[in-house]
Amino acid sequence: MSKKHFATFIVSAIAGSSSLFAQTTIPQTTLPQTKFTQTKFTQTKKDSIVKDLDEVVVTATKYPVKENLTGKVLTIITREDLEKSGGKQLTEVLNTQAGVIVSGSQNTLGTNQEVYLQGVDAGKTLILIDGIPAYNPSGTSTAFDLNLINTDEVERVEILKGSQSTLYGSDAVAGVINIIMKKGSGKPLNASANLSAGSYGTYKISAVIDGKIHNTGYNVQYTHLKSDGISAAYDSTGKGHFDNDGFNENIVMVNVNQEITDAFQLRANFQYSNYNNDLDGGAYTDDRFYTGTNKNTQAGLGADYKIGLATIRLNYNYNTVTRAYLDDSATTIAQGGSYSYSTYNGKSHYAELFSNFDLSKYIDLVAGVDYRNQRVDERSLSIYYNNYYPPYGVVYSPSAISSDSASVRQYAGYASFLLKNLDGFNFEVGGRYNRFSRYGNVFTYSINPSYVVNDRVKAFFNLSSGFSAPTLYQLYSPYADPYGTLKPEKSISTETGIQYSLQHFNARALYFQRSTKDNIIYYGNDPAYPLGYYINLDKQNDHGVELEASLKAGAWSFSGNYTYTTGKVTTPVNGKDSSYYNLYRRPKNAVNLKAGFQATRALFLDIAFRAVGKRIEDEFGGPPSTAYTYAYYTLDGYAEYKITKQLKAFADLKNLTNQLFFDEPGYNSKRFNFMAGVALHF
């Protein structure tokens, strides 16, 4: 494509494409509601496509509240959005939202998915599942692996931006992504199935039964996803004959709600996810013998009790993550082959007791306590060829990490007041005290005023502090601080902006700023410890702008977003402070646009355009080099046709112009690819 034609294409796409904002209110099954909440959930009109300020949300306050009563910044991905993304993984859907970059979301299945929200480092955006923090205690960061969740399981996603450590604790530095899973409701028995197949030998089967029998709601779902994949590593010479890296996943999910009385309800949830995938040796490096296994179990219990003006909620969740990596080319060890096997086992317990009080028409209060316990166990063994020790090579086994000693406990108490409906003025203020077994304690706060005019215009300002605790790996691995001085990272962030909403039009402009101190980095310049270790050192300052808009005009719907993000780190270099831009793998500029057209009652079409600016690269957090990843754009299309009321067919076409692009240098992103299938509900 010539530069002239490319420019014409960009202008045309910006003029006529954007990302759809779908509108629905939270369904009755998202949380234990009905008799337990003071906010009434209403049905949404079929033609109401654009989100407005009356939408009820949960994540901003931990209880249902209309969006016009909170100054916090929310982006909502509804079930309608997800259903019109039938061929996409959840990370691909997240990657089109304002302020969100998911590096690796367009690579082969099973690729590490790094979530960057408003420029913050990976692992500093907290993932919630039904409001409960989801961790991976076994990782270098505690970021949860989103490969373990499939889009078909999800009812709705709420992205809450800005520091949310006051309500949600550690790692909510840039915000939280609350993934709300499907629940049972309605008739005694509902059943649905999705069957799809597409490029790279990929196919997916998902089956669900759900419903409500008397006072018991249930949802049982199974998903199987398999793909031959593409090579994870990029063959820059075109002569390496890199093999494809496949993916095989199975997920089982169960949710049960039981109403004991009008005032008392019990909840239980269980999810088991397991995937195996082929891996490569690194950027530009093939490895035919390297495989990985990832398993996750989430099991939880909950109870809700309505007493007077208060609703008391109890949550408990048990989470295990097991990762195993095998690189077995030992049969060729004399030719330079190797054998390595490593396992990482993380376990976490989370318990929370909180209550929200509807004190009056103008005052709400939420207060609670929570407890977190994380443990990790790691083992590894390596054998590789060495000329000095033939024929067996060298055996290398680094220091193991044992769960008997590698653990951290956290205790916290928090409270938040919401003054509302004061002639359009709303004001929320909260605080949290966090006590740790391993390092210093932390206090966080949030202040969120907002003002709404004529239910159409909302001006808001948020000031909040956040923190990210050291991970178990940073505390107990061979790279742990030998002086025992590692502290949590601490941040202060602000968001200010304005939102305008009509029935068929919505727009928001936002400026955000974040200052972080005691950044945890790897330090390798201490002669006494040649392996290096983690320390608190740097200061980080980030800021940016987000612009979003959506419009419904008859059968057409348009929307889009633009994000500008920049930041710099200040760190000592040769005894002097040095500042430089360091948002590696995060573009300064990103654009997402989509246009949808309801051609007939049965046929829906949309087209989506995404443009990502160039990104810089680094290694081990050092100063930036001249290396960077080029800017790129992609064009996607989607079509669905309702054959009957119960049956629809869909096709999801991605990278229509077959662009060669990279999220990370040396790792393949998918060229033109598609998924097509049918969805059945009865």
C-alpha cells in the first residue's frame, strides 16, 4: 500500500469507524441482589445502545450504585459487547479499551498477556473475579494469567481507573479490572452452546446449563479451546523452519446461589482451568522441545445478610496456580541439547467481611476488613552439555523456594463514605490501613468529588493513593534484597475530566497523572552480591489523556477512543539523578475506532480500526536504547446472522489487510485470521 493510499485509508477509517459502546444494566444475577440491595436494577430498552449516567455499577463502591453518583472513572464492557466478539479472547477485547494495552493479546494462544493500564507497569493493575482479587503468587509479579479465563464465561467487565487500593488493596495502582462471571437465573433450565473454528487449526466448544429452581440459582459451564497455533518466535531469516506452537485448554465453571430467607443468601463458586502450550526459546529463537502447563483452581464461598439499613457480605476465596516448564532435548545433549524442568506453585487465601449501609437518601457507608495469605513453592533442575564434563554435561539446580518459609500475610481495615444527591453534588472519601507480616505497613486514601448537571454532564476529580507490595519472588528468590529493606511501592494519582451523556450520545475527556516512589527494580551493581537483587530506588511520573465518544444513529452505531500516555523515571546514574522516558512496550499514542450497522433484523455488521504508535524496548529496566518497535494498524470485521430466535451464525475476521506487526520484538503476531461458528440458546 503506498503512503498516499495509506493516508487516505486512515482518514476514511477515522471518519467512518469506531468502537461500539453497548448499554445494558447489570443483570439480576451479577451479584446476590433482588432482596439484598437498595438500588433497583431495571431492564434496558432493546434500542438503548449507548451507555448513560444512570447505568448501575458495582466496582466503584463494592455495592450497586448509579454511575452518576460516583466520580470514579469507569469503562463497561457489556454482555452484548462480548457476544459481538465471538471469535476473540478476553484480552483482545480489553486491548481495544481506552487507556488499556495488553501486550501479546494478538500473538499465538498461551502467550504471556501483560496488561498496562494508563501506562503503569505490568502487575500493577489488579484483576478481580466477581469482586475478589485474583493473584498468581508464583510469578515474578502477581499478575493473574488471563489465558485462564474465556470470553464465553464472562457476563460483564468493569474497568475502574485510577488508584483503587483503598477498596481493593495491593496492586490496584492504576486501577482494577473486575471480570463478572455468568450466573444462573430465569427459567428452571436454560441451555446454550457455542461451536466455532478458524485459522491455524483453531476450534472452540462451549456448553452451558443454567437456571433457577425455586430459590436456587445455578450455572455450569465447560469450555474447550484448541489451536495448532503459529510459531511464538519470529523467524527473521525465513529459513529457520520454526515449528508451530500449539495450545490446548479446558475450563470448568460452577456458580450456585441459594436464598435461605428473604434476608439471607449463600453463594458458592468453583472454576478449574488447565492449558498446555508449546513454547520457544526466546525472541527470534525456535525450540521444538519446550512445553508449558498452567493450572488454576478458584473456589469460593459467600454469604449475604440484610439487616435493617445494612447488608453484610462475607467472602472467602482459595486460589492455586501451578506452572510447569519442560525443555527436553536431552536425546541430543552431545550436540548441545539440554534438559530443564521447573515448577512454580502458588497458593492464596482471601477472606473479607464488609457491610454497606444506606444511612439516608444522602449518605452511604461501606466498611470492612480483609485477610490475605500467599505462599509459593518453586523447584528447578537443568542439565546441559559442556565440553569440560562429557558426556553428561553440567547439572544446575538453583536454590529452591519452599512454601514453609516463603509466605506473606496481610491484614487490612477500610471504610468509605459517599455523600450523594446534594443538588447534583456527590462526594466520596475513604481510607485503608494495611498491616503486613514481612515489611512495613501502609495507609491509603481516596477523595472523589463530582458534580452532575441535568443528568447529562458530569465533572469529576479524583485524588487517591495506592501501593504495590513486594512479590514473594522478590522477597524469597536468590535475588531477594540481602539487607532486608525492601518496601512496598507507593503512588499518588489524580484523574480529572468531564463526561457528557444523552440517550444516544456519550463522550468523556480525561486527564490522569500518577507519581510513584520506592519503585522496586533489579539492581546488579553491588560487588558483594554478583547475582544482583531487588531494591527500592526510582521515582516514576506518568500522565496522559483519554478521549472517548459513542453515537447511535438509527441502524448505525459509532464510537472510538484515543489515548496519549507518557512517563519518565528518575534514578541515580553515576551518583546523579537521571530522568528518561521508560514506558517500554507502551505506545504514547493509541486509537481504536469501530462502526456497526444493523443491516436487517437478522444481520449485524461492524468494522474496527486500531492504530498503535511505536514503542521503545529495554532489558532489565535499564536506560532506553535506540531500539523500538514500529507503529502498526489493524482492520477487523465482524458479522452475525440470526437464523432463528435460538440460533445465530457469526464470523470474526481479524487483520483483514494481513499486516506484519509486532507487540514485542522477535515474537510473532497473527496475520490475517478468522473464527466462525454458531451460537445456540434454548
